[in-house]
Amino acid sequence: MKKGLSIAEHMNNYTKFLIDLVNVDVDIEKKKKALILLNSLPHEEYKTVVFTLINEKQSINYNDVSAALVNYEVRRISNLLSVVHQQRH
């Protein structure tokens, strides 16, 4: 994942990559899609969420990982906005 890219943009790029693979008859099972997506994230910024997602469930699923990453980014941005708001007042 490129620095400064939102998780939504990264996942959009990743989805395009998966579509490209399907177009050349490469099929990746859902669990592997999820693991590749998690592995593509910057380690320092996402290590806690990746660790939690991998260890929280007995089976890892692409849709669950995608939703969790979007939720994580929404919370992160909300927290940043809250800090900025507090600093201004």
C-alpha cells in the first residue's frame, strides 16, 4: 500500500487486481484473498488490526476483512478529527 493512500483506495486497487487475475483465469480462494490483502498493508500502521483479524476468528474471510478494514479507517479518521477539534478549542 502506498503511503498516504486511504484504505478504500487501496482496496479499490486490490479489487481491480483481483479482477485482472480472474480475467486471465487465475482463481484465488477467499481465505487467500483476505491474507494477501492483510499482507499488503503497511506493517507499522496496521499491525494491531491485522493481528486482531488473524487471531480473532477461526476462519478468515475476505468480506469480513474488507469490512473490518473500512471500519478501522472510519474510526481512525474520526479519532484524528476529534484530536484536531480538541486542539482548536
